[in-house]
Amino acid sequence: MATATFTLPLLVLATTDSATLTGLAFALEWVPRLASFRRAGALVARHGAGQVMRMAAAIRALVLLAAILVLAGAASGAATTATVMALAVLNGVLSQFSYVAAETAGATASQATTRPHRVQGVLLGIDQGAMLAGPAAGAALLQWAGPGSLLGAVAAMSATAAATVPTGLASRGPGFRDGAAAPAVSGWATLKALPALAWLIAGLAVSNLATGTLEAAAPVIVVRNWGHSSASVGAVWSVAAAATLLVVAASRPAIDRWGLWPVGALSAAVASAACLGVAQAHGFPAYTVLVAVLMASEAGMTVVLRTLRSQLVPEQAFAPTLAVTILILLLPFPLAGVLVACTPPAALGQLLTGLAVLQAIALAAAFAKARKAFTPHRAASSPG
């Protein structure tokens, strides 16, 4: 899933040579995810996380194989453009089903332990392990073997995932009931009753607008503006994933020792500084390092959010609250794609600077408002 998500904008840029369509493709990956999150939750509730993950992986493999055939026989630029843009939409939908299933299984595992931050750290480590190799391998395949080889490799990985997902993977998550997911309104009501959690989610949503814009703009900045190869873009995300793995591993003992709020606040401060630095970077090495620092800091905040959410939200309200949380945190990503599509390539630095300042303000406010909520829960995340 990570390989497809991060290399599809590169595929669009490589096949259309259009910065506008690259940004639009990023938006088209995310809009369907927002539209399908309730349906995904209902399917997980009814059929279980394992079944939904297998279904999404199998359909993704078939869609990618069909795209290979269409691209091989496409005789016009319009046909190629339509194919890769449609692929972005379909991948977005399938990614949402996989994401909700994975989050549900992870939430179930977290609530079964007294140290949920360790479970969430392990889950993030698995995600970043995939990120370490996926984008770099995908970008290298695109550059040296062409779109068909890239899509064929992702199709093979999807088919393998469909065949190897454990049949016993949990699965109705906390708060799910037979038949359908709990009404989404109860998720909003839960957030309203937990203002600290709501502030934290709002701050991270603004932060996601900045990082999402950075993700959407990376192919344009690195390939179009600086003249580097597609493989260089993949290398950026792999370096970021390696740094994130280190931070996720360090966050578990750090939370054990100092608690959630200090680790979260430090991650927020570093992320804000790194995002501002990325916006000012004029060379590929500095850009790569700063992106790695930013994404690693984002992972630290994600561990904190997931842990606090699992501690504060009642079990019977967890599923609808998770759905609402996903909606809020994903909303900025299609907007980020639209921003990149509407911004001239030469002005992307100014756009990122403005978003970095907004991110810093939002995270400072969020962690200031949420501080009291962390104190009573420190003991729950300490050894013993």
C-alpha cells in the first residue's frame, strides 16, 4: 500500500509531465478515502479486519494488472492520463479499506494491554519498515524499468498480501457490533466530551496539511525543479522511514520514563522547526535530511495520539470515534493535492513556508490545551 501511495504521483508526473496533474492525482487518491471511510468501517464490523484486508489487497492486484494492459495498449496521451488518474482514485478507495482494517486490529491489540504506547510503537514500526523499502524500490523500478514493471511489482505484493493475511486476524474491533458500525454522531459526541483529545486531533490535522502538501509537492520539487531522478524521490521517503523507525523505537522507553506530554510536545516542536527548514531548503541533501526529521517527529506525535485515544475513549464508543478521527486527520490530504495543483512549481517554497508557520501555531495551541489530559494517564504508560 505504501509503495502504491507514494509512487503513483511519480507515475503521473512521469507519464504526463504535468505538475498540475501530479497534484490533482494526489488529491484524487485521498478524496475517495474520505468518501469510503464509513463503508469501510461497516465492512470491518461485519466481516472482520482480516477478511477486509484480504479483499482490498486482492482487488488492488487485479486493478493494477488491468492498468498494465491498458497502458501497454494505450495509443494516445489522453488514454494514458485517464488510466493513471483512474488508478489514483481506485487506489485511494482500496487503501482506505486496508487502513481501517489495520487500525481496528491495532486498536484491539492496544486495549488488551496496560502499555498501549508499546503496541502502537510496534505497529508504526511495521508501517515504517514497509516505507523504508517500498517508495525507493518503486521509484527505482519506474525510472529504470518503466511503469509496467512498477505496477507489476505492486500487483505481486498485493497478491502476496491477500494470500498471507492471517485468517484469525481479529476482528470486530472495539465498539463494533454485528450488522453495522455505530452511528458516526456518537464519535463526534465523544470528541466533544474529550476536548483535550479534540484539540490534539485538530492540531495534527493542520500539521497533516503541511506534511501532505510536502508529500504532494516532492515529485515536482525534486524532479521538475531540481532535475533529479524519480529514484531520488523514493530515496527521500526511504531515508525518512529509516529515521522514523529509530524515533518510534526510542519513543517507547521515552514515554515510559517521561510520559506522553513531554514526548509529544518535543516531537511537535521538532516537527515545526523541520517543516520550516524544508520550505527554505535549496539543495537535495538538506531537503532529504529535513524531510526525514519532519516525518520522524510526526511519527512520535502519532504514537502519542494513538496511545491517548486508546486510554481516553470508552470501548463502546471506540469504533465511531476512530472513524471520526480518521476523517478529520485525512481531510487535509486532498486539499494539499489541490494546493499543489494550483501553485506554480516555482512558488511551492513560499506555499510550504506559510503552511509551516500555520503548523507551528496549531501544534503549540493543541499541546497547550491538551496538557492536563496527559498527566492522569502517565501511570498507565509506565512500566508495571
